[in-house]
Amino acid sequence: MRLIKPYQSATSTLSGTTTTQTAVTPIVSRYFASVVIGNILGGVTTVPATSFKNDQGVNLPPGGLPVPGADTFYNVFVNGILQQGGLVTLTANNLTIRTALTIGVSVNIEVVNITASSTTNTTGLSVNTTIQS
């Protein structure tokens, strides 16, 4: 005796419309401080987080500066002049500028965090399957 197995093949066709919408949203934060004599040491200016105020005029706590991530960039301005990226380092605790600044100059940090979200919609989706034996 032998078992006879039927053989069947199936072919499916998918049709419909798919659209994807992506929204890119920048979130901008700004921080403001003035250089004081204690910020300058050995030709380097280090401004602690507690010296900065945010857009609402509130002083930042220790460790309150934003840490730039993969989707974040920041700009540093000294007396309104944009500084070169290699000249500054931003951490949660302070902003370090690799040069001695003059006491009283303003230091501004602009942080831009970019977020993206996508929505995909499918309309008129149908599957047609043909089975052949």
C-alpha cells in the first residue's frame, strides 16, 4: 500500500495603495549665561550649568544642561558670534570653551533636538489567491 498525497500550489497577488507620511519636528531650547572670573582657568573658559538660564528665565540645576544625542545638534554663541564646533564641549554639567573669554561676555547655547514620526496608511487592500491542483 502506498499513501497518495495530493499536490497543490498557491499563488497570491496583493493589491492596494500604501502611503507613508513622515513629520520631522525640531524642538529648540536656548540657554543664556555671562562669563564671571571663576569661569576662566588656564586659558580655558568653563561655564557651569547653574550659571545658565533657560528661555523662561529659570536658572538650571547642577547637571541641567542638555546632553546632545544622535538626533541633536547645538550651537554656541559668544557675544552673538557663532563659535566653531571644535572649540566647545557641552556636557550636562558645563560648557567648556577652549579659550579664555573676557569677563562679562554673554554665552548662549542653542540646542535643536529633531524628532521624526511616520504614519503608514493602506487603502483598498485585497489578496487574490489561486490554488492549482
